[in-house]
Amino acid sequence: MIHQLIFASPKPGMTEQEFQRYWIEVHAVKFASKIPQIKRYMIDARVDLPGETKAPLWSGLAEIWLENEKEQLASMQTREFLQGARLDEPNWAAFWNTLVLDTDTHVLIEGPALTKNPTWVKLVILFKRKEGMKLEDFRKYSLGAHADIGRKLPGLRRYIQCHTRDSWYVVGEPRFDSCAMLWFDSPEATQKALSLAEFARAEDDLGNFVEKKYIFRMAVRENWIIGPEARK
């Protein structure tokens, strides 16, 4: 299963709130969800954490699940994509600032059952491996030693790592090698976790396998468009 991540930001002149509302209520429902090959589909809208002041690079991300590469290619040739979702993108998104990654998902903490109307907050963190480090070694460390540290975060409800698929390295180097997702009960619970010694230990460990200057982090709330059960 391909777990595709699409990070996006508002077009000039549109507020973040307007951008998120259009993405969730218009683009996702009227256009993208009509693409038949999409099995599951979620929009994650960025939320402010207490004390957060830095302007965000992206204001949310779409998570799309597709069966395989054949289905993914077919989706991009459909009328629903070419004459629908693709044509609608300039109406709300700064498409020149969009980041797309196809990933394989590794579940490290299963957590509670997924629900149609979740209330939790998800911390999304993008990583680029340390310069000179082999991709195989990066993945092994991230899913092993580093994941063991992450599992111990107080208040952590669910934890996955999404690693960029091998096919993205055939013709070049992707901007990011992985995306970690960590679920907490609320923005306050997320902020509390970030202030604890256990998180500081995880942050220090990043220096063993990650280029810290390329880390991107944001908190989001989930909005299921198709799911959590897969569409038949």
C-alpha cells in the first residue's frame, strides 16, 4: 500500500483558515475524493501549539492511500484528476510550494482504533538523513534505536514512521527521507510532551542519523474524507 503525503500552503491572499476550509470542504469532497483509485483519504489541518510563533512552511497535508504503483498511475490519468482535482489546485494552494512524498508506513505503536471524527492532535515531523549516511543505515537506526526512545514519550497514544519509497531514489534525492507521526490527546498534551526530558533525549538522538537543520515539525488535526475504513 502506498501512503502518499502531500504538504501544502495557502495561495497568496488566502488566510490559513480559508485555505483549510476550502481544502477540507470543497477540494477534497468535490474533486479529489472522486478519484476512484484512492482507498483512504485524510486532510490534516495545522493547529497552533501553545507558545508557537514561527510562521509555518506548510498549513496542512493530505494523506492518500493507494493500492500500488499501477493504481497510482491510473489515478493520474483519470478524468477526475485531470479535469477535476488538478485544475482546482490553483484556486486554493500555492502549488509551487507543495511537497509530495510516497511512503511505506511502519506502525510502532498501534494505539486506539481510528475513528471517523478524531479529537486528538498529531505531531508530524519530516526528516532528512545525516550527510554521508547510507539510506539503509538511516532506516535501520530510525526504526530501531530511535523508535525505542520515541515509544517512551509520556502521553504518546500512537506512533508511526513513514519512509520514502525506494522508487523516489532512482532519479534523484528526495527532499526528505521519512516522516514521523505521533498522536497526543490535545495541543496542551503535545506541548507538555515536547517539554519533557524524554523528548529532549529523542531530540538529542536525532544527531546520530538526521540533519537537524532540515527538520520540519507541525501539529495537525485529522479530517477523514474517505475512511478510516478503506473504500471498496
